[in-house]
Amino acid sequence: MGASRRQEHKREEAKRQAGIDATAMRIAQEAAAERQRQQIQSMRDLAESMTPDAPPRPIQSTLDASRTGVRTARSTRGTVKGLSKGLAALRIPLNIGGGAGGGLNIG
């Protein structure tokens, strides 16, 4: 009976020691991961400090100065009139058999 208790005691002690070892390993891994995170963050901070700053945004008065010029009012009638003049210049007069005018002879 004493031998079985000693064996049980050794098994419990081995379980306890395995738990302690596992906890120590987990703590070491977490510490290594935290060091790695800090190293990555320091590298990012260094990269950000090396990048040049963005140029300043233009001030509204600068934008207003670039839009100089005289704007003339245009009515829709004037726009349509100019558009139809341009289209008339592109038309090809057709000669469909009547008169002695020039043009494309289709007839």
C-alpha cells in the first residue's frame, strides 16, 4: 500500500511540474511576442519619421486668384443658334437630280 501511494504522489508531482513548465513556457512566448510587437512598432515609427511631410493645402484666396477672367452670360437660345451653325457647316448638300448645283450626286 505504501508503494502505490508513493507512485501516485510521484505522478501528481510530475503533473504539477508539467503545469509549472507549461506556464513558464507560455509566459516566455508572450514576452517574446510583446518584444517583437514593440520592435515592429519602433520600425514603423522610424519609417514614419523618415517620410516627408505632405505639402500644405492651398488657401482659399489662392484658389480664387487662379479663377480670374471675365465670364459672359449665355442664353440657351444663343447656344442653340451657335450649335446649329456648326452643324450646318458639316452637312453635305445632296443633288437628287434637280438643278445645276454642286454637291453629292446620288440620283
